[in-house]
Amino acid sequence: MHTQSTSKQVSTAPAKVNLLGLTEAGLRDYMQSLGEKPFRARQIMKWVHHLGVSDFNAMTDLSKNLRQALSGQAEIVAPQIVSQLDSVDGTRKWVLRVSGGSCIETVYIPEPGRGTLCVSSQVGCSLDCSFCATGKQGFMRDLTAAEIIGQLWLAIASFDGFNPAREYAEGEIGRITNVVMMGMGEPLLNFDNVVAAMNLMMDDLGYGLSKRRVTLSTSGVVPMLDKLGAVSDCSLAVSLHAPTDELRNELVPINKKYPIAVLLESAQNYINGLSDSKRVITIEYTLIDRVNDSLQQAQQLVGLLRDIPCKINLIPFNPFALSDYKRPSNNRIKASQRVLNEAGFVAPIRTTRGADIDAACGQLAGEVLDRTRRSERYRAKAGQRGGEILASSS
């Protein structure tokens, strides 16, 4: 009787090291592990982060032996572009597939005199803020440092920014001057990878961004915020969204663990520890109709933040399919702004960008993720049926 072997050969080859997310120190250590001089790290960083090169054989100032060794043991791999959408206002949004098949979202936002890239730190998010599209997807995993820095690397490449001959005209779309960790996920819950990626963004051997132009936004993971000052001097944004603990407990559930007073004290300690005395905290406040946008709540916000060096970004709620919240009227938005301005706060209203290509942060990636999950379930069922057919015919 013929029997069919069901055993599968499992590859024992070690996974390649992705050099895209390594800092200079990490790359120096890796070079030494290969028996190479540490200065090779600087050469490779120039090729990868200044010129956008991912092929080791194109790195002509490396020895042939080193290029061969790197080709066999290392790689430079960014997330895969699934889709790219361009808005009439210049906003560009990418859905990117990362290792394992999950999807994240990255957004480029042009503004007068600058271009901001909004970067994700996790696949999904565990904090379940009630007004956030990403939180409705649940949490899947942290991104690696390479997957975080890879979003910047891909965005620069998308605008031909690695071309040494590329020059940007005044006001031209495509130049990336700022990075904000405000995409999918809570950055402080992926502390080591986020810090490594941000430090690479601010390193002259990496992307040379000013520390004032790289911003980490947190919903309030206070123990990790307390540690941030020892390893980074990036700018800080706090997702506040409510003037009282009672309301913030509902909107941002982590507040039950780290209430407003504790969060603001930690944030102020971080800012006070920076060498630049002119740095301030950015307070993010999403205005939701009839929830947190009354004049009384604006006055409560004034009292809460009166002694804290900060500016307040007012963000009109961006509706999405799984939420019953609504965007306030322009009159209510401007009334809140007026209260804050009269109290001496800088409180710009964030303009909704890319409305013609997407609704809320994380929604686009969520739609792709849903399709991916449906496809995986279909393949799993098809494979199960195929196995049953083989079993019945044996």
C-alpha cells in the first residue's frame, strides 16, 4: 500500500538582520560581530539613510567580501506598500503591509513651510480610546524599529527625496521636515523600538531631523514617560481630550490608571529636563460635539493648564463608521478656541486634511486588514476542505 508522507521540511536558516532599524551603536556592534572595523557602520548608514540604497552590492566603498557577507546575513527591508492615495490638498496616505501580513497606515501632510509625516508605532492599539478608529481594531503587535523607520524611508523614496540632485522649491510638496509619532498605536507601549527609531531620525548619520521636529504623542503611559527623558529629547504631545478625570476615564480609559494630575506632572517633568528652556508640551484636544466642547469645559481646561508651558491643538472629531460621535459645528469649535485664546493660550484649530481619500486615522489600514483576515479565513477553509478530500481518497 502506498503511503504519502505528510512531513514538511522546516528551514533552519537563521533570519537575516534588518539593518534599516539599527542605530549607529547597533550597527557598529554588528560590524564587529562580522570581524569588520566599526567605521563601516557610518558608511552603511550613509548608503541606507542618505541615499536610500537597499542593495549591498551597490555600496561601492565596501569591500567585496563584506558585501557578500551582508548579502547572505543581512537585509534592508521596509514595509510593503499596499496602496497609496493622494488628496487634492497634497496629503498622501499609504497602507503598508508589515511582517506577518498585518497592515499599518502612514500619512504625509503638507503645510506652509513644512511637511509632516505621521508614523505608526503598533499594529492596532490596546488603549481603546472611545473616539479612535484604530482602537476599535484591537491590538496585534508592536512594530520593529525597522518597520517604524521604514515608514520614513519609504515616504522619502516616494517623493524622490534620496536623489542627491533633488531640490525642493519654496512650498513644494514632498519635503519631510517633521515626524510625529501620532499614527496607529501608543508609542510608549513600544518604548525601545520607538526610541531607537526616533533617535535614528534625529541622528545626522540618519535623517538629521531637529529634536524640535520629532514629536512623540502619548495617551498617558506615565511610567514610560518618566523614563523617556533619560534616552531621548524629542518633543512631547499629550493626548488629553478632556478637562476632568470623570470624562477622560470615558474617552481615554488609561486615565483610570494614570489620572490627569499624574500625567501632567510627568509631562512637565519631562519638558523641564530638556536643555532647551523654550520647549513646551503640545496638548491634543479632540473636540466632540456635546461631549467635551462646551464653554464650561473650555474654562475648565484653562484652569487645568494655566501653570503648564503648553500650546493646545484643537482637533475637530473626524467621524468614522464604528462611532456615534459627531464633529462640532464651526461655531462651537471657534467658541472653545476663543475662551482659550482670551486666557493667553496658543490654540490653533487643526485643519482636516485628506478628507477626500480617508476619514479617520487607522480606518484605511483597518479596511485592508479586514480584507486580509477574510482572505486568510477563506484560504484556511479551502485548505481544510482540500485535506479532507485527500484523506477520503487515501
